[in-house]
Amino acid sequence: MKAPSFQYHRAASVQHGLELIREFAGTGKFMSGGQTLMPMMNLRLAAAEHLIDVGALPELRETREAGRRAFVGGGVTHAMVEDGKVRDPARGLLAHVAAGIAYRSVRNRGTMGGSLAHADPAADWPCALRALDAVVVIRGADGERELPLADFQRGLMETALGEDELLVGVLLPELSPKARWAYRKFCHKVGEFAHSICAVVHDPELRFANVVLGAAADKPVRLANLCDYLAQGMTAGAVGGAQYAGALRKDLTEAAGLDPTTYDYQLHQTIVTRSLAEALQK
Ligand SMILES: Cc1cc2nc3c(=O)[nH]c(=O)nc-3n(C[C@H](O)[C@H](O)[C@H](O)COP(=O)(O)OP(=O)(O)OC[C@H]3O[C@@H](n4cnc5c(N)ncnc54)[C@H](O)[C@@H]3O)c2cc1C
């Protein structure tokens, strides 16, 4: 199947893109890498009369220091991160995540901003960046606003973005040398979306501990009991112990809504446990 006909517009700047989307009032869509939007339009799961291409805008490919945080532009591709063309404030986590997304041809064009805006619960950036307490930077007619990623992704492919707003980038913490992380995902074959993802980030200096599960619910789920345990000094030896098992079960059943008698529960339990064990051994 092919997409219904549409008009293609290449935005000359972020400002121009925002003007175009307002001009087409409700009939336009931004396109970054087109790696999700085009297949969805071909399958007639998404439609737009006007596509506004913001993919190659230098403004959206910018990365810079922003106080104690790092700003990564929404147009940065997965391949740019994988290849180390973007400074990694998360001490290698970003490059590790990028290298595991889809195939190289998808990574060459797909962007961090496009992935966050699409908000697939099984996608990599929403889960990994949630574990970094990322903040999303959004620009619209009324200027710029910042929103924690936790509040940005509202549900299955649903975000806080307005129709005429552009995700211009994300703000990420500069992890300290004491930080440790792990990121694991399970797929039946390389390049497909994950059946389970777990991102663990623990930085005692920044005082944050996050364990986030992806591909289990309608959006990434922060496993609060395990996060608390991690923050309180959980050790690698504690993984598998009674306190660990209790916290894990509570999180998987209550926060992620999983049924302990199912294959999915066993799968997510295994991925979380392996991720935590790996992070704690670092
Ligand atoms: C075969 C295949 C396998 C894949 N496997 C994986 C995988 O394993 N893990 C994974 O995470 N992803 C995977 N993906 C998805 C891929 O990472 C996409 O690149 C990504 O989800 C969307 O990024 P994009 O830049 O291509 O966005 P686009 O396709 O251009 O846009 C996606 C959506 O976001 C909107 N949008 C785009 N940019 C912006 C912006 N700056 N502001 C506001 N709205 C915007 C668009 O209007 C559209 O609704 C796969 C894709 C394919 C085709």
C-alpha cells in the first residue's frame, strides 16, 4: 500500500516550520527521519495533507552544555549518537542504546525527537531517557516550555505535544564518575522492537536511582520500590534475596500491572533482574 497523496515542505528553520504547521491548521505533520511516519502513512494508520520536513535542520542537530545539564537536539539521529558525534553526558549509555535500535539504515535517518514524539511504549529512547530523568524542550507559537519526560508521555503513542508544537530537544543530566548504568532489551530477532526493556541508572552523587521498564505497559514504567531499594544501597548480592523479590513483585504487579502467572511477567522479571545485577556489578 502507498500513502495517500500529500504535499512535502522542507522547513528552512524551526521558526519557518512552526509557521507552516500553523498555516496548515490541523492538516500538517512534522517529519524528522520519516522512519515511523512514512510506514504508518503507507499502512494508512496516519494521515496528513502536508508534511513539514524538519529532519536536517542544523538547529535541531545542536548539542550543547546547558548549565549542569546537556542539551541534545531533537533532530539528532540514532546513528550520530552511536558514532559518538554527540557528546554523551550519560557516560556511554546513549551510544549503547542508539546502537541497539533497529538496523543501521533506520538509525541513519531516525531521530531522538521523532522517537519521543511518536511515544511507542516499546521504543528505546522513551525508556532510556526516562531513566535519566530527561526533560523535553518544546517550542510553539507561545514560545518554549520544558516538561519532564515522565509527564510528556501520557500513554500509548500519546504525548503532551500540541498539534502545532515541535519537540526541539531534550535536557539530560551530566552523570558523575560514580554513576553506573545498565540497559538490556529482549527481542526475538535483532532490529525488531523489544518485548522487554530495562534501563537502570544510579548516580549516588546526583542522588538519583531509576529502574525503568519498557514494553510492558502503555508507556515506560518507573519501578519505584526497586528505585528506593537501589537508592538505599542495594548491593549485587541482594539481587534474588527476599527483599529484592518482594520489591520486584510489587512493582511488576502494581506499577506495570503484570500477572505473575504469565510468560510476560517471567520475561520482564528476568530482564529487570539481569539489568540490576549488571549495573550493581559496575
Ligand atoms: C524496521 C524498523 C525497526 C525499528 N526498530 C526500532 C527499535 O528497535 N527501537 C526503537 O526505539 N525504534 C525503532 N524503530 C523506530 C525508529 O527508531 C524511528 O526512527 C523513530 O521511532 C521515529 O523517529 P523519526 O525521526 O523517523 O520520526 P518520524 O517518523 O519522522 O516521526 C514520527 C512521529 O513523530 C512526529 N515528530 C517527528 N519529529 C518531531 C518533532 N521534532 N517534534 C514533534 N513531532 C515530531 C511526527 O509527526 C510523527 O508523528 C524502528 C523503525 C523501523 C522502520
